[in-house]
Amino acid sequence: MSDTMQPVSISPRPAPARSSRPSIDAAAARQAIRAAEVALLDERRQLTAEELDVLAHVPDESVPSLAALAHEVRLGSCGPEVEVEGILSVKTGGCPEDCHFCSQSASFDTPVKATPFLDTDEVLAAARETAELGASEFCIVLAIKGPDERTMDRIMELVPIIREDTGLNLAVSAGILTDDQARRMAEGGVHRYNHNLETARSHFSKVVTTHSWEDRQHTCELVRQNGMELCCGVLLGMGESVDQRLELLSELRAVEPTEVPINFLNPRPGTPLADAPVVGALEAIRWIAMFRLALPTVILRYAGGREITLRELQALGMTSGINALIVGNYLTTLGRTPTEDLQMLEDLHMPIGVLSKVI
Ligand code: SF4
């Protein structure tokens, strides 16, 4: 080695999620992918739970074929446009809940400290920046269990101001809602409400103990019943098995989301999941494709963790079923610069557009 050469350091390949059965062989994988293509593109029907189970077990060599089908399904169901969204944490940290992945929980000693609700001017400035990027959605996020009356008033005051100033569609993420709160948000102009299922019902109590999976599901139902679009995300990489990811897919189908943000765990210092291994890049591509094949018409959004999980494969995710992006920074972690993301879309010939559910 010359004086100027440095030793090359490559991240080791993380172990994939546990499964109760082995991968199928390449010939069976080809057959399963072809059958899925006929079902989704010719017969225009949803894949069954059994078909999804087989696809989740194709070998690594077949993941590019799975991804190629997912891309075709996305183009056929949603078109080539990509929806761009900015998110802003308007009330950060100090959350009474104990979600084991979250650095905003007051239960853990993390570097994220509680800060009060941002001023209207600060929120408006961020919304204007988001609009300048060509985005169509702006989501204001609060680290709370659910809104109290004062918080409801602040949210309902902000929504029309931002909408009228920027023309952006407003999304809100403010935790668990009552029926009355969901109605007031819908009437007040909230276009989409974010409430994640995060993980499968059977895994939920391992990562959250202060509220139940059913609490989350109930809010998801209220959002739709009151006429808002439901944005219902997931967080992969919290120790869930392949079977539990498949369970989550069927649970997501049941709440009928307009949008599904896919987050990959970015382990946060001080949280119980601080030392969890990150999801491998190829495994992430496999599951992006699986989400598209299970949910052909949803807006499938790249959310947190894609930078550390996918690294150079981020563009490949865009051709594996993703059709929406969060640009800029996430709630407590830094994302790529918006310019890098917009360049990626330009390079892929993917126009930025406004999307809504195509069913
Ligand atoms: S994920 Fe949301 S509810 Fe859970 S601790 Fe973090 S901010 Fe609170």
C-alpha cells in the first residue's frame, strides 16, 4: 500500500429480518413474480396474503426483478409523478409516550430537548421554503400524545394562514385524536392527517407501552370517517420478523391509507433501540417493492432513515415503487439536501406532481 492509500472500510452486511421459512429457489421466484405481474397488471386485482408471502421469500438475486415489477405497477397505478413534501416539527421533544425508537420521548435520556410550539412566523418561513422547492404538501408535526384544547386552537389557527400564504396542502401529525378533534381538523382545512401504525399489531407492545396499537388504528379510522386523507406510515427495522411485516401489510390495507411513508430505523442515541442494526440496503429495496405490490395505488413515500439504510441505492428505491419524497430534514435527523433529491428526480426523468389516491 502506498503512503497515500487509506484502508477501505465497508459496512458489514446486516442480517435480514427473521423468517419462519427459507427463501424459495430462483425458478419458483421467476414464476411467482410472473404470476404477480399477471394479477396486478392484467387482471387488475390485489395480491392475496399467500401470494405476498411467497414474494417476500424470493432470493436476493430476484430482488431486482421484484423491484422492476413494483416500478411498473407504480407507473400503471399512479403515473410517473413524484409528490414532494416538507415536514416541520412545530413542537419538539418532551413527549409523554415511550416509543422505543423515538428521541423525542421524555422517557429516555436523549440529546433532543423539549421546545415550545414555534411562532407563526417561523412556521410560515419554513412553509414558504417548502413551496419554493416545488412541493405540494407541508406537514406540521407535534411530539404529543394527542392535542389538548390550546394545541387544537394553535393548529387550527395556523392551517388557513399557511394555506392561503403558500397554496400548499396542509397535513398535520398531532397524535391520537377524538372524533370531535378529527371533525374540527377536517372542517378547518386539514387535507391529510398523519398517524402511523409503525409496526405490526403483534410486535407493537415490544416497542411502545404507553398506548396500544388499537389506539392508533382507531385514530386512523376517525381520520377517514371525517373526510381527511389518511397518511399512515411504518418504521421497519425494529426487530420485527418477515411474518410481522406481512401482517403489517394486511393491517395497512385494512385502514385504507392514501399515503404510506416508509421509515427505516435510524437508531437514536439514548433510546432503547440505540444499538439496533440498520436494515440492509437490498433488504430495504425488497420491502419497498413489497409495499408497492401489496398497496398498488397508495402514495408510497420515502421518509426517515433512507440515507443510512440505502446509501447509494436511494435512486433504486425510486424505481422500486416509491412515488413521493420528504425533502429536507426529518424531525430529529438530517436528510440529504433538497438539491440532491431534486437532481435525483431530474436524472430519473420523474416529474414533480400533485398526487391523490387513484382508487
Ligand atoms: S413517536 Fe410520537 S408519540 Fe411516540 S414518543 Fe415520539 S413523538 Fe411521542
